[in-house]
Amino acid sequence: MIGVVGILIVAIGIAIIEIRNLLKKEDRKELWTFGIFLLVGTGLGIAKVLNVHIPSPMKGLTIILKPLSKLFYGFL
């Protein structure tokens, strides 16, 4: 539980510093991108601290690309 609180404190600190700078520059696209990446990163960090199994992104890519690989191999 201490790990979750630590991650949230760090994420909030980063958000305060970065959002203030992005609002001064009025860069809305970068602000949205930063927010999305910060939320995803914070969520993954909390999941890791709580020992939640996070599957590898390579498994999803393999499922998608394996049929394409077989298709292209058939052409050669």
C-alpha cells in the first residue's frame, strides 16, 4: 500500500510541474498526450506494485502478425 501511495505522490508532483508549464505555453495537444501517458504509466506502476500480471505486448503483436507472416511466406 505504501508503494501505491508513493507512486501517486510522484505522479501528482510530476503532473503539477509539467501541467503548469504546458498551460503557460498553451500547448493543448502536448498536454493531452502527456496526461494520457502519465495515466497509463501510473496505472501500470500501481499494477506492478500490487503484483497484477501484466501480459507482454509482444504476445498481442505475435497473435496479430503471425497470420500475416504465413500469408507472405506463402507468396515467396
